[in-house]
Amino acid sequence: MCLFQYEDDPEPEERVPAGLLYVPVRPGTAQVVVRMFRTPLGARTAVGFTDPGRLAATFGAQQPWIRLSATALRAMAEPLGAELLTVDPTLTAPAVSGSVTAGAPGSRPTSAVPPAVASAPAARAA
């Protein structure tokens, strides 16, 4: 591994930072708010993408974004407790299966009458 760069080298040994990143945001009242995330181990992290296509592949085409330098993103995220910067992450959540039903997320559909009540004989008045 050579520590020197020569004029005929096609590119430097260590790549320079990506420059401006595409950062996912949430629309605010008068401005946008940078979204913060968590790593699989639970640490808070800021997220940036080197390409808008990668951001759309992870969050969908409707995800709003702004361009920020890595330094600016770190400076914004640090007071919020996010000391990490994750570049070009992929979605790690399991795929959603089944149809969406009314009620709480993850709840199963229930009938209006419980099966035990529906199959029990009617009580007679004495």
C-alpha cells in the first residue's frame, strides 16, 4: 500500500467524503425537521444517502429530503444525542404481510360476537 499519490494515479487511495448527502426529513410547521433513527442495537443515529435513488429505495419515492454536508448533519444531530452518522443504510424491518385491518396495529380481526356466545343455546326466562 503506497502512502504517496503520483500524478498518473487515476484516483487517490482514500476516497474523500461523499460531499453533500441526501437526508430524509419530516415536514414541520414552517421548516423541515431532520429525521433521527436507531441502529439495530438501539443507538441513535443520523442518516444520509449518497444518491436520491438509494433514499427512495429505502424509504419510498414520496420521502422528502434535503441536501446537507456530513459535518452539518453531525452538528445538528449531536445535541439530540445522535453521535453516529449512518451513510446509505438499507431497511432492516421485516416485510409487512397480510391485509391491513381496522383497530390497533398488529391486532387480529375479531367478529362482533365471540364464538362461545354465538354457539351457546339461548337462556330461557323462568
